[in-house]
Amino acid sequence: MDLGHTLLLILAGVVAGGINALAGGGSLITFPGLILTGLSSVEANVTNSVSVFPGYVAGALGSRADLAGQWRRVPALLPACVAGSAGGCALLLHTPARAFELIVPVLVLGATATLYFQQRLRGLVGHPQAFGPRRRAVALQVVVFVGAVYGGYFGAALGVMYVAALALVLDEPLNRINALKNVLTVTVGLVTLLAFSLFGPVHWPAVLILAPATVAGGYAGALLAARLPGHILKALIVAFGTTIGLILLGRAFV
């Protein structure tokens, strides 16, 4: 890997780490960057999943203040998150990717639209305050599991999708939902790290370049997210999600 490729991956890692902490979708920066260095699409995807994990950890650490009062919720969600992530990894390693490539843009754009029209959708499905404990618990488990399957398979815009879905179920400020999202993405990232390190074609020199860069970007992005007003954070997430969805849609038909 020459100097130009190294500098490209460093820049991509810093930017992607910040985007992941703010909204999710940073993999749409690092994944094309890895492709540009000459890796195949599968090798780039697996390498990317391993590389961004430290950035997820940094993002979660940076947003830990907004997890106050949520630590009893987290352990109950981890089994569904781990199981979904493992299932997504198995899909990536054992099934053709073409069908999912066509579905991913629809999922990303749908998640972004869900967040944008959050209040209207709450009018249809009911405000989280009206949910009974059982209904909320079941909805949370489903959201976490489905999101983890997607995260294990591809992962780009996982944060956008988690924030959008969690905002429909939880009656919490967006900053606190974003902090919970960071914990879930760390869990998904840990499972993919283990699975792909053992069974995937990881390009380790690229990982050694990308991983530290995502840490720097992830921690800075999480600190910024904690200080942003909710409506500004929402606007950023919607903008990132729309952009990412359109990029994925274009790639699916190239």
C-alpha cells in the first residue's frame, strides 16, 4: 500500500469516525476508500467492518454521559443484538450479495424518512408514552435484532436506521437515543470483528491504518453530538441518511 493510499485511508477514517458518532453512515466513506486501494468488494466490506470498530467504541465513550439512567435497559437488549449480528455475518459470508445490495438503499432511505416524519408516524402508531411495558419491550427487541442483522451484513447507515427506529419506540431526547445507538453499534461491531477476523478475508495492513483514524474521529464526533440541540442533530442525521441512501441506490444499479 503506497503513501497515497495510506493518506486516503487516514482521511477517510477520521471523517467516517465522526459521522458514525454523529449519525451513522461513516462506512460509506471508508468502504469506497478501501475499494480505491484495490481491494475487492467483499474484502473491502470485511476489512471495513473490522476497521471501524474502534471508532464505535470511541463514540460510545464520548456519549456515555447521555447513557445516565439507561444502563438497566442495555443488558436486556444485548442478546438480540449479538444474535442478529451473528446472523448478518453468516449471511455475508455464505450468500450472494446482489439481492441485499438492491434492498439496502430502500432500507436506508426508509429509515431516514421514518426519522423525518417521526411525529406524524407517532400519530399513526401511537406515542411511546402510550405504549405498555410489554409492547415497548417487544418493539425494542425487534428493532435491535433487525438492525443487528443489517449491521452484521453490511453496516453502512446502521446508526441512521437505529436512531430512526428507536425514536419511534422510546420517549427520550434524541441525544440519549443517539447514545444508546452508540452502545448497540459497539456490540454489532464486536461480533463482526470476531466473526470476520476468524472467517473473513481481512486486509490487516488497511485495518492498522483505518482503525486509529476512526478512533480520533469517533470521539470528536460523539462530543459534538452531545452538545448539539436535538433539532440540529436530527437535521444532520436526515441529511446524512438521504445522501447515503442515494449513493447506495446509484451503486446498486451501476
